Amino acid sequence: MDITKKEELLAKINQAITNIRPYLEADGGDVKVLDIDEDYVVSVELLGACEACPMSPMTMKAGIEEAIKRVAPEVTAIKAVNIQPAE
């Protein structure tokens, strides 16, 4: 993926996160987009209350992942660097 494509994708992804941020902040949390790799895997970091919340895996799947894939369907996965994956 070239740098322009990566920048465009990151801009779309950050906008999607901005749209859902009020819901995360309402519960004392937030999310930060760290990177997108060559395989279109987006790395994010959950912040604040989201870091330790037992509902974080569900937030990732139903909220963050859905918001990102809606604007960037080419994304293959979203990975939180600081939580365990849902079982």
C-alpha cells in the first residue's frame, strides 16, 4: 500500500472514530488509531475506562470495528494492542 492510500485510509478511519467517540467518552473511555499495516489490519489502543472494562471486546466488535469497516471495507481486521480478544 502506498503512502497516499495509507494516509487516505487513516483519515477515513479517524473520522469514523471521531463519530463514535462521544459514546466512548460518555463511559470514560476513548480509542486511538495507531497504524494500518500492509495487510489492512488496523491497530488501535483503547484508552481510559475502555482499557480495563470487561465489555471492551464487545465495544471493539460492535462499535469500533463496525464503524471502521463501514468507511473502509478493505480493512481486514481491527486489533486492540492492549486488550485480550473476545472468546
